[in-house]
Amino acid sequence: MKLLLITPPLTQLNTPYPATAVLKGYLEGCGYEVAQADLGIELVDRMMCADWLRRAARWAADGGGSGRVAGVLLQAAEVVEPVMRFLRGGDESVAWRIVNGSLLPEGRRMRQAEDMDWAFGNAGITDRARYMATLFVEEVADAVRKGVDPHFGLVNYAEQLAAYAPMFDELHRALWADPTPVDELMRGLLEAHLERERPDVVCFSVPFPGCLYGALRCGGWIKCRRGGDGTRHDGDVVLRYGWPWPAVCVGGGFVNTEWRQLRDDRVFNYCDFITLDDGELPLRRIAEFVAGQSTEQELVRTMWRRADGTVVWELLNASEVVANGEPDFGGLPLHLYVSTADMTNPMHRLWSDGRWNKLMMAHGCYWHRCAFCDTGLDYIGRFVAPTAAQVVDTMERVVAQTGCGGFHFVDEALPPRLLGEVCDELLRRGLTMTFWGNIRFEKAYTAELCSKLARAGCVAVSGGLEVASDRLLRLMDKGVTIEQTVEACRHFRDAGIMVHTYLMYGFPTETLQETLDALDTVRRMFDEGIVQSAFWHRYAMTCHSPSGQNPERYGARRLDREPNAFCNNEVDWEPAVGGPQFDYDIEEVGRGLRTATYNYMNGLGLDRPVRSWFPGLQGSRTHKTNKKTRR
């Protein structure tokens, strides 16, 4: 029995998404043969070459696209290969050609770029070149999207078809449409893996909406091509172990969040099994079932369609879990990942610049109470922590596999006690590691702990300041105060650790003045140098969060009547009758917050009054609801 685990296009370009590596480690420990693939980085590798871009220019011209788009692709074809070698760290001499202007064509993104002399000065040749090369690659992706495939994006594929999609119809039509040249390239990559590995089960991990289209496209192709060296035939379908070969599974973060109430059985035209929550045990049981070693009653957290066409929606043994597997990155093309930098801000660049081993220190969130968070989901609500020695043992094994000593811990929130113990263990073993991850800004982050973090290798943290209003922080049960957050950030700064903060606007009952006060708090934190990067999200009520499950407690009322047939996560809501109402244009507020914070990250506008970032709000009392746009 062999399984092939696939991350479909597209997640990120600089490092592997960890889901398949973790599943591989677990399943191989159970005695299965397991291969893994990242179709996203393979797809970008094949696209960003001279031959494919020249063909793309012809497709753009033949398809009635503008001559400018075809010209961009032709120009890019002449220089794309040395640029990609540079972004992979294979030829840093190219940096000098990029910086002196003799290599790259000047596209729209380059013309709109910020003052690079201010950002990089006379030094920083490699950093400046990486920034310029990233803008070039993004310009090429823009041209591909305009002239070849309207769904393409460098870190997502047809995301708009899966994000906030209550019905399957639009995505279903796209999947039945003629494949684009990018689709055909993806299909060729898939076929190569299928022919080489000959798997019995193919599993697609879908962490984000921008991966769903690719997963279902590939699943549909597999179900159409089923054949090979199976043991008996049933019409034109080859069966192995009595099951159509290979079986197709879909799971991952997006599925766990959006498909818990799925009822559109057309999805099973593209897969055989859908798994929820941690995939280790469900995939093991599916492998046993496909091999005829167990019955359907032993499937775990799985929806599936029987051979007679009936769909089993009930999730058997839904509470049964096992320990997460240890990641095994073997088989992934680590040499293909590229370091990009679309902003000069050093904290912001950590997400895309350099290859980080993504690792989870503990399962779930140790707090799991915040009103806006999906605490009803297993990956947040169930907290399980290993020992510090186990964490560091895993880090050492991953370094041996990848040759990389940098780690991005992708926990919902790193537990401060365990984090401190891991630092003690790293220091005790004399290991040189570099790491960063997400935390909760709380009083546990003392000057002493932050100093220890820095000595052990922590270079940055990210965390939610959220609303910067003590009233709203209490309402949403955040468990921290603004004063505690600011003090923790000072300790991080004094230890030389960079800080990124997530912020939120539009929470139920939030007033315009509270939003302006929050921006002023952020302005002062940038001015004091205790945060280096920030990002604002508009509050979204979800069906898995405390605010979605009990909205009246937070001054809101849900507008949905029954679950959608396809995706269910974000829900429509409005302020509760008789409660505080939004009396301002929330879209204008979002634009002002993003503009102000972008300037703050570049050291600009810190002396401007915060209201000056909202010219459209002067005298405005426009009320906006929180209904989503239905597709």
C-alpha cells in the first residue's frame, strides 16, 4: 500500500507547507510507503523559464490579449532564468546586474516601488536585488493572469472561487471548463508523479482557499483516468483491493474550517474521501479500508461516497485522535524554493524571504477563549503540548534532513512556559538555531524571558493586539490589556526581537472613536520602536467562534437561516436591535487604517493626526451592514 501526499497549487514560494511532511512521518511509522509532492513550487518552476514564457506570449497574442501583455512575457523570457537562479540562492553575482539596471525590464510594479535608495542606501546589494527581482516575478505573474489564465496568482490559484463560496456552482463550472495552459502544465506534473509513484491512495492537503481549485482539478483528472496495473476490471475502471484505483482524498485546513456542514455531493466527482481535523488517523483508516483490511464503520472523521453513489456524511468516531507525526521533508524539491521580498520592512519579509522549517511546537491554543477565534475547531480548541526535549529533538532531526537551522513555529499561540523551557534546552545543548512564531502578548513575557528567547535564537514574534481598547478586549475575552501588551513589546524590543502585530476593526459595538484611538496606540508603538510591522483585518463573524455561536452576548445578531450547501465559515450579521450601531463607513475606515499603517512601517506620517488618514469620513455618518457579497 502506497500513499502520495500532495500540496496543490499554490501556497508559498520560499518553503514547503508542513502538512504533508507531518503526515508522511506518521504514516511511514505505521508501515506505509509514502511519497510527497508540492505541485505549487513545481508549477512555478516550470512557468518561470524562457521556453514556457515564450509560448505564453503566443497564447496571449492568439487569445486576443493586448500586445503589451505579450511583450511583457517575451521580455521576461530573456532574463527569467538567471533571476530565478538568484532567488534560489544559486547565483548571487546576478544581483549586481539587477541593481545597476542592465538586466530587468522596468514594469509597472518597479515604477511604483518605493524609494530604494532610502530603503537600502549604498549597501545591501543583495537585499535590493531580491526586492527588485520579486517585483519582476510579480509583474510576470500579472501578465500570465491577464493573458493566459485569469485564475493564476503566485501564492494562490482561483482563490476567488473558493473564498466565501456558499454554493459550489461557480467553482463547479470552472472545473468543467476547458483547461488553461497553466492547468495543462499542472496536469503534466501530476501525471509524472502518478506514473513514477503508482500510488494506491492520493491525498491532497488544502490549507487555503487558493489551493482548492488545484486539488479538485487534479482529483477530477485522476477519477477520469483511473487505470493501470490493477487486479480486476469493472467496466473501464481498474480496481485494486476492490476499490477504484487510486483512491482520492481531500483534507487540510480549508476543508476542516469550511466543509464541516458540506452537503453538495457534486464535490465527490473530484474525490472519494474527505477528512476533517488532524489527518493522521483518518488517512491510516482510509488506507486500511481501501486495502480491504477494515470496514467503513472503522473510518474516522471521514465523509465519503460509496460505490453505489450514496454519500456518507456522518463522521464516525469523530473524537478519536492520535499524536501528530514528526515531519519528514524527504522527497520535496527543497532546491526549487525561492526567497522573495515584496516589502523592504524587515519583519514583514520573514514570511517570504528565506527558507524556514515550519514546525508546530504544541497542538492548539492554550488560551482558546477569544470571541473572534474559531475555538470550536479541533486545531485550536484542543491543546496538547509535548516536552521541551521532544521539541528540540524534532528540531535537530529536521535540521539533519533539510540542512536549514531556521524555524517558523506555526502554533496558534506559543505557550510561554514551554517556549522558555525549549530555550533552556537549546542553550543547554549548545545548539545554534534561529526561530520565530506567533504569541499572545501577555505579562509572562518579562524582560528576563525575552532576553532568554534572544539568546536561544528567537529573532521575531507576531501576535494579536486586536482592538487596542480595554473595553473591547474584555468583551472578546482576550485575556490581556493594552498596558500588558505594550510592556511585553518593550521587553521584546530591548532584547533585539522584532514584533509584528495583528489588528482588527469592525468588532460588534466598536465605535469610530475606539478605532481611531486604536490607530493612535499603534502610531505611538511604531514611534517608540516597539513594533516593526502591523496588519489590519476586518472582523469576520464565523460559525465556529464564540461570537458566532452566541452573537447576542457581543451585541450582534446573525442573519443566516440555515447552513450553505458548500462552504460554511463566515456568516452574515448585523448589530443587535436596540444595541450600538455602526454609524460610519467601515470600508473607508479600512482604507484609512491600511494606508496609515503602511506609512508607519516606513517611518512616515508618525506626526500626523490619526483622523487625517480618513478624508472620506469628514462629516460622514454612513451606516454599513456586515453582509457579504454573495457570488
